[in-house]
Amino acid sequence: MNLADLTFPILNFPFLALFRDVGFGLLGLMIILFFHGFCIIRVCMRFERRAQTSLQKNQYNRVFIHFYIAFILISLIHMSEIFIWTMLIQRFDLIANPIDTIIFVGSCYTTVGFASDILPQGWKSVAFFISFSGLFTLAWSTAMMIGMISSFKEAWNRKYSN
């Protein structure tokens, strides 16, 4: 066996394309996480302030309403994050059709995976970053909703304890 015939697969790996892909994915991930953090804290703090005020005034139905409003707002935050990813992908002309982009991003973000991978060659790992952002933000939202349950439960118990 001739030493010249040996190939080193690692040298044939497209490092530059991977770095570009990872850089784009990390940028998108950071944008989504900062956006999510900014929004989710405001929604949850709004709920806590309003729920405590309503509990002090024995207005239990208002606590329920504020809880459902918070839930709707959190859902809108997640939809906005899908649109942010869509705009990033459209800005870089990675997928031509905006509707296909929304469907692809939504599929990755929710990790449902019902849409085919339509990203061009060299950009395939962006799907991982979209999925990571969805996993992290959905878990974050779940944790915040669990925290809001205590006020909801307190209002429920006070209202129906008689």
C-alpha cells in the first residue's frame, strides 16, 4: 500500500461551509433567545402584578382572565420567533418561497418534523439551530407557565373554597 493512496477524510470535510452555517445558526439562536427572554419576562411580570392586585381585591375571575391572556401572549411570542427565523432565512435567500420557509421553520421549531429539509446544500445544519431555539424557548415558556399556576390555583381555591 502506497502512502500516497491513503486519504484523510477529515481533510475533505467542508470546514468553511460548516463555520458559515454554524455562525448563521448561532446568530439566529441568540436573536431568538434574547427576544424570547425580553418578551417572556414582561408577560410573566405583567401577569404576576395583575394577579396579585386581583387577589388582593378578591377579583378571582380577573386572575383567570390574566392567565389566559398571558397564555395567548406566550403563544404569539412563539409565532413571532418562527417569523424571525423565516425572515433570516429569506434575507439570506436560502429558500425561495416564503410560505415554504414558514412551514419548514415551523416544522423545525416545534420539532415535529413534518416538512422536508428544503435548505440548500451547505446550509443543512441550520435546521438544528432552529430546533434548538424551539426546544429551549418552549421549555422556558413551560417553566414560566408552571410558575404562574400558583397564582391561578390560589384564585381558584379562594373562589371555590366555600
